[in-house]
Amino acid sequence: MDLIEIGKHIRERRKELGLDQATLATLAGIGINALVRLERGSGNPRFDVLFVILLFCSDNWPVMFPNALLRISRKRTDWGS
């Protein structure tokens, strides 16, 4: 599986989950431009960024990240606080 296929999977799964790019980027703590590049299969994402995006694309993200929805409601993107 190459980066283009991974990006296609992320885009399709994001849409299945009913998330827009801004919401998924906020959940993952990355910029929207980074997510756009990732979905297009371009750029060179760090492993940790790719890993977090793929976690949020899984069926279990609300269980793994119970405070994620709170973070969105507060429009926070800093995972270190």
C-alpha cells in the first residue's frame, strides 16, 4: 500500500464517518493543509501524524479518545494541554 492508497482510504473513511476535513484535522491535532496533502497522497507525513489519523478513522476512536468531542467543542488543537 502506497501513500496514494492510504490517502484514498483516509478520505473515504472520513466521509463514511460524516467528518469534514476541518473536524478530522482538529481531532487529530494537525493542520487542515497537512490532512489535505495526506488525502491527496502527497507530502511526506510523519509516522505519528499518520498513526493518529488512522486511529481516528477506525471504528473505536470515541472509545480511544473520549475527550475528542470536548476538544472540538472548545476548538482546541493542542493535545499537550
